[in-house]
Amino acid sequence: MNIPRPFHTPLEWLLLLYCAASLAHFAHNAEFLAYYPNLPVWLSRAQIYAVWLGITAIGVVGYVLYRAGIPLVGLSVIGVYAALGFDGLLHYGRAPFAEHTGAMNFSILFEVVTAGLLLACTAILGVKRLVERAPVKP
């Protein structure tokens, strides 16, 4: 019998942490949309949540592939998911750091830092898998 195991690897914890940080940032964006400097006027609360769901789906697909025994593909997809976490830095292209509130800056930077940690983890695990698969020279 295959009993589901709880999250216990660094990859799994970082996935959860990044997902939570991403949700915190997107939720803050959605709920305080009018206060974020220079965001497009056509952007809506529902669109922000929809984008978060789409991005999160990429992470879920990556994790499912990883757990399904296709680790390099899964790690690559998780890496894409993590890289999308750097999109929060685009806020600073619209307005300088000082024009954002402390909560805005925290939510942006928390997402970016956790995305970076997850991306580093996927890179390390991917390289480790490649090294393990490399043929041994006689």
C-alpha cells in the first residue's frame, strides 16, 4: 500500500514557501490595486488572481512530473515557475522603490527571494541528477 508522505524535502518546502509568498504578493496586488503606483488602469482584481492561478498551475504540473518519475522535466518546469517569481521586480520599472509602501516592497521582495531560493534548489537538484546519469569513464 502506497501511503502518501508529507512534504519533507527542501524542494517541497521551498515550493510551498514560494507558493505562499507568491499568493501574498498577488493578493496584496489585487486587494490594493488602486494604491500600486503606475499599474495599468485596465487591470482588475479578478485578472490578478487568474494570473496567479495560471502561474501556480505551472508549479503544480512541474511537481506532478517530478513525482511521476520524470524528474529532469519536472525540475525544469518548476524552474520556470520559480523564474516567474521575478516578475514582481517589474513593479520597480513602473515606479521606484520609494514610491511603494513597506507592505508592497515586502510582498514583492518576499516573492522574489523565495523564487530565487526555489530556482537555486531546482538547479542544484537538476545538476545532481545529470551527474548521476552521466556515464562513468573507464
